[in-house]
Amino acid sequence: MLEIAALFITITALFAWFNYRFIKLPATIGVMFISLMASLLLIALSHLGFDAITDWAEAWLGQINFNALLMDGMLSFLLFAGALHVDFHKLKRYRYSISFLATIGVVISTVAIGSAAWWLFATFHIAVPYLYCLVFGALISPTDPIAVLGIMRSAGAPEDMEIKIVGESLFNDGVAVVVFTMMLGAATATEALTVTHSAMLFLEEAGGGILLGLAMGYIAYWMMKSIDQYQIEVLVSLALVLGGYTLATHLHVSGPISMVIAGLFIGNRGREHAMSDTTRRYVDGFWELIDEILNAVLFVLIGLELLLIPFEWSYLIVAAPIIGVILVTRLITIGLPMMMLKHWIHYRPGTTRVLTWGGLRGGISVALALGLPESDYRNTIVMVTYLIVLFSILVQGLTIGGLVQRVLTQGAEQEADKS
């Protein structure tokens, strides 16, 4: 395991250096692009008869359980680090639209995307049952906070746009995992898909995650407030993430939601009342560094996963229209709450376009797909998911900055015309 970790960190460092030195793409997109090109090169070499290095790379990657690595390891650190720097008072202002997108929006998206995928699969003579299409809809619906956080900030998005999409992304993955669990249980006939059962499971997972996050966050806050020693306080925050996420899994509550709540608690109340200036500097620096390193590692791994995913050209034909369905569904789920709340909350012109195009899919969708049990439909769902994630990160991620700047320019011109 140590050899795998050492090799992977070394590759990530080399790709990050090469991107910064020569390609100069945003860090996460750059390392993913390089790793994807490396995967394609190895596949091409394999077709030319140079199988040894490709076989070695596939064997090495095969030892990594992507689902377990992200969902049971990296995700807790990344969500806590993301929530740590979110201003709760600004987040609270958009609580209604964020709550809608992170709950009802996920359910609507699951049904809409799953139904469209079922029709498209049938059209192209790919046999996937409707319940498995809903499983696909659930795993592809959430915007990925890991992808969104870094890219939206590097795009120069205004604070009001950033807080809405980051807030939604931090919460909706926990809800989507609950919906995914219910759909997968129904598809594999291990869970009853009834309104009562679904409501109870959601209450247990989401409600329990909120309560655990508050409890663990308060304990860590109390410990940090009682001392003024930045080394120990950084250690307490690290223990909060590792211990809190592990406890959540044993209690069968949502670990992602508990980490978001704990991160918001420490990042707001803890930062204001329990940390000295020195502690704030070290805590922020530590978690920013963790966030940057794990993001780079994750996106390199996403690019290299292409070596292990069976590819067929028919998947491209199906994935393309599903991408359109995803964008239209997101436009509707964003537009509805904004229309209903526009009399109470002011939204910057162009917000709908930015939030629609900025709803990136990432590692969580790939991890959930790779975690599916073996079946006749698994490879189809994994490959289509992977293609959608590649489009989301490489196309949407690289163009969201230009869209943000156009929206800001148009808004400034409209203001100038009014005056």
C-alpha cells in the first residue's frame, strides 16, 4: 500500500508541476487533462503491441478501490475543508433556494435524468431496467463540491453566485447518496421503495448527520476554546474529521452531511470565538493544503481510471443527449426557485446561466458508479457516467470562467444604461 501511495503522489506532483510550468490550466483540470492524455497514450501503445507498460499500469490501478478511497477517505477531508471557509451568515441568506436544490432538486433530477436515460438506452437497444436508470439518475444528479469549489473560485465568480452553488454542492451530495442508496436497494430487491421507508431512511441519514455534525463540531469547538495552542487545535480539527466520519459510518448516518455541518460550525463559530489569530492562520493553512493536495490526487485518479473502464463507441451516442437532459433539468430546477423567491431575494442578472453551467459533476458520481455491484448493467452505467464527468470538468469547467466574465460585463453595461 505504501508503494502505491508513494507512486501515486509522485505522479500527481509531476503532473501538477508540468501543468503549472507549461500548460497553465486551472490546477484540478490541468492534472486531470494530463492524466487522461497519459491514459489515452497507454491505450494507443497497447494497440500497437506495447502491452507491458499498459498491463503494469492497469494492475497497479486495479489495486486501488476508487469508491472506498473517495467515499470512505478523501471525501470527509474535502467536504470539511470546503465548508470551513464558507460564511454561514451569507449562506443563510440563500437557505431556501439552496435547500430546494439540495433536496427536491435532487429528487426531480433523479427521476428526469433516469427516465430520459431509460428511453435513450432502449432507443439504442441497450438493455437497462428502469430502476437501474433511476440509480444512474441519482448518482449523476449531484453537483460535486470537490469539482465546484476550486473551479468556481478560480473562475472569479462573484460572491453571491459562488455562495449559492458552493452551498448547494456541499449539501446535495449527502442527499444524493441517500437517494442513490434507496434506488440501488430497490433495483437489487434489498430495500422496499415505499414513501414511509424512504422518508424514514432520509430522516435517519440526513437528520442524524446534521445532529452528529453539530455534536462533534461543538465538542471540538469547546476543546479549541479551552486552550491557545495552535498545534493541538489543528490536531483537534483533524481528529474531528477522521473520528467524526468514522463514527457516522458506524451509526449509519450521513458522513458527508455531518462533515459539512461540523466544518460550518468550526469555520464560523469556532473561528470567531475559539481561535487566536495564530491558530486561524495555521488551521486555514493546514486545511487549504490538504484540500489542494487531495483535489490534485483525486483528479489524476479520475483521468487514469479510463484504463480500467471498458469503452464502446455506442456509449458516446447515449452520453451526448443525456448531457443535454442534465443541463435542461438543472436549468429548470434552478429557475423555478429563483422565480418564486425573486420578490424577496435579489439575484444578479445571469445567475441562472452561471449556476446551470457551473453545476459540475465529478469524483462522487464516478465513485458511486464504480461502487455498483456486478450486474449486466454496471459497465454501461460506469462508462456513461465517466463520459459525462469528463465533459462536465473539461468543457464546463474550462468555459465557466468566460461565462462568468460575460455575465458580469453585461450586468455592468445594463447598470450603466440605467444610469
